[in-house]
Amino acid sequence: HSTDFEVHRNWLALTHSLPLNQWYYENRSEWTLDYPPLFAHFEYGLSKLAPYFDSAMLDINNLNYASGKTKLFQRLTVIGSEIILAIAIFSLLKSMQIGRKNHDIPMPIIQLLFALSLLNNFGLMLVDNIHFQYNGFLLGILLLSISCMYQNQYLMSAIWFSTLLNLKHIFLYIAPAYIVYLFYAFCIRQSSNWKRFIVNLIALGIATIVPFILSFGPFILMNQLPQVLSRLFPFKRGLCHAYWAPNVWALYNVLDKGLTTI
């Protein structure tokens, strides 16, 4: 298992052991909570199942704890969460009607092969089930949002994508494309007059904002929003935990070190 295994095990422990107002202040482990609140609640939900495997994994002082039952539980949660990916794939297949133009192979077989090729993605197996992440689960939510686009359910698409951002904010890089597409498809293309345009714009705004309110609302009420944001965007710490990242991040680290020295 990798360090990401300990990251998520530690998050299980802190969300289980500490009250909500301490989740983003806990720093006993170097792997502090730096995902959006909705993912923290997801970890909290998983922690309710953890005692059936090994309650010691929920001890916040058990740093780097990795019993066999803990590993089993962690990997089963990753695999189990990928039911969302399976549902999303079949929803996408239905909405895109993949295989309808192929007359040589029956459409159900085309769809089954397409679905299996995504579900058995070797990268997901290595990164999610062995290295340890919940990328399959998160990818499933992204595909559900895209599936809603194909079905012209633009408000549901916005809700799913906002939910995704509140689970893992790395998907912010897709947000500009979403904003442009949903604004055009829902606010402009489906508006017959300016009044309808205003109504659609407000509806789209509400659909986008509601998941953020549900996610960040409690921390805003506790005056902890600055602390949460400092964990999500740790500019003071540096954007890289360590110097192992490749490509552009390697160049970023060199530039950052050079500017620091200067």
C-alpha cells in the first residue's frame, strides 16, 4: 500500500473521533484533511462500517496503522464505491445510444464490451484498488453529470458536477468548460425570450450553489471557512507534498525554489 492508504485511513479516524468543528484543525498526522467537506462526510460514513473489520484503524493516535483487516476494508470500500461508476457508464451508454449505427454486431454486445472496457480500466485498478484512491467513484459522478447533458437534464448535470467539486476540488479545471456549455445549452438555447433567459439563469445558479451550501454551510456558520480554504489551497505549505511529481510539476518546483532563493 502507498501513503495514500494512510491518508484515507487517517481521515477515517479523525472524522470518526473528532467533532465537526475540529476536522480541518487536526494535525497530529502529516496527512491533514485537505479534501472538500462533502468528501469528509463520505469518510465519516465509511467510518461507521470500519469497526466491523478492525476498530483500531479508527484510533486517531494509530499513525501508519495497516493491519490486514484494515487493508481489506479500505480496498473493499474503493471497489464498493465503484458501483457509482458502473451505474454512470450504463446511463451514459443509454443516453449516447452507443452501438446503434453498427449493424454487424448486436447493440447489447457493443454496449457490454464498452462498459467492461471502462470498468476494467487497468489504471483504475492500479491507482484505486492497489495504490489507493477513490478515483473510480469520482469518475462515476462526472460521467453521471455528462450523461445528464446528453439527456438535456442540464440542472441535474450542474448538481452532479457541483457535488463532484465538493468531493474533490481538483476537478475545478473542467469548470470553465461546464460554465460555457451549460450557459449556452440551458440559458441561451432553451430560452425563447429574455424573461425565460433570466429564469433559466437563476435556476442554473441555484442548482450549482446548493451543493456548495450543503457542503460548506456548517463551516461558514462556525466561522471556519478560512481554515477550510487554507487546507484546500495550501499556498503557504506549497502545492506539492514532496518532490516526486513529474512533468509540469517538476518545472513548477524548480521555478518555485528559484524564486524562493531570489
